[in-house]
Amino acid sequence: MLEHREGQVMRVQAVLLDIGGVLLDGDEPLPGARDALERLRAANLPFLLLTNTTRAARAALWARLDAAGLTVRQDQLLTPSVLAQAWLAREQHRPMLLVHPGLRADFATVDEAQPNAVVVGDAGDGFSYAALNAAFRLLMRGAPLLSLSGSRYFREGGELFMDAGPFVRLLEAAAGCEAVQMGKPGATFFHHAVECLGVPLASVRMIGDDVESDVRGAHEAGLQATLVQTGKYHAGDERRLPAGACMALNVLEAVERIVAGD
């Protein structure tokens, strides 16, 4: 696809795809999802799946994709927990994990004794007052706050669910701190994905259903972006698109337009 960025025309050389609301609805593939991945392979366009989903460990999410007929290599699946683990090891921090039980396997090798950092994902029912207050106290003592997702909500099985973003912002406001973004819409996550792909930043297109985390986040990080009208898309989201972003009915249409150079 040709796209105008800061005076330059860039052809898409690689694609990033969100999972929930773009490829999957719960455990079920969305219409066109399987064909979209096959079209990318047939066109020899490299792609990665880039998700803020933090209710399941990376291996479990990969298995869900495979069971839905969305077969990818495990190294084609990027999650915020991968970046968080690397950050914790590099900075030699021990986390308080305010995350969903299903995600804890991703942090199995991390030392949680005497925590001096706070990691927040979608903890679901784990977002109790006691847990949030324990995190708040650590932050007030100077512990860094790592956010695995800046998303406000997600859609699954036809219902909306609050994501980690509002709880991260609550802790930021209470403790007067700023979270280190490990997931979307943080630029670090997008830039890490592009480094894995080994192509120019402005030649990568993000396909997502979240106008903020997927589309605006990618745009602000220097990527191209397409908003699909599935998942959490709401009528009127198109009015919030950044300049140069595209829209498509679903992931298959988005991919077909990329392959066609439209």
C-alpha cells in the first residue's frame, strides 16, 4: 500500500496485527482472519501479531490461535510480558505482579520477593482495593510502575470488559507517577516489533480495532495504521483517526488492500 508520510511515499513492507477483535473473538476466529494470514504469506509480506491481551500467558495464547486455525510461529507473537521481563532483568527489579492468574506463567522465573516495582496487566477480579492499595504504597516509596496495557477496554463474546489502562491511570494519579509503557499505545512496543521485522519504521502498517491504542499509538510511533470495523470499533471512531490512517471493514479487506497496493 502506498502511504504519504512527511513528504515521502512508503510502500508497506511488513504488517502488525492485533489479535482480540481483529483475528479472534474469544476463542473463535473472526470472519476473514484465516484468509488474511494466508494472503500475507502468499504475498511474502512478513507479519507479527502484536497484542495487549494480558489474561493469558504467551504460550496459552499461541495455543488458542492454533486451535482457531490461525497458525503462526511462536516468535511471530509479541506480548507486553516479553518486554516487561527484559526490563525487570535489565534494571534488576523485583515486581509486585498485579496481573491475571492466567498471565503468571510468563513471569515464572521472576523473583517476586521484597518487590521494588509494580507490574499491572488486566488483573480482572484481582483489582481489589487491597491489591491496588498495596501497589500504591510501593509506588509512593519510589517503585517504578510498568503498564502492560494502556487500553481502556476490550470486547469479547459480544460484551465489553474494562482493561488495565484505567487502573494504571488510577495508580498514576494516586501516586503522582508516570508508568513505563510495555504495551500499546507505547512506542517501545511498536519499535521493538519493527526491530524484529528488520524493515524501515514508516513501511510497517498496524491493523487494529482500537482507534487509540492500535491506530493512534502506531501513528505516533511513526508507523502506518488501519482501523478495522470489528471488535471494539464504535461508529464515530473514524472521526478520531489521525491524518493518513485508513479504515477497512475487517482484517481481510485491510490485508487485501495492502497486497493490492491500494
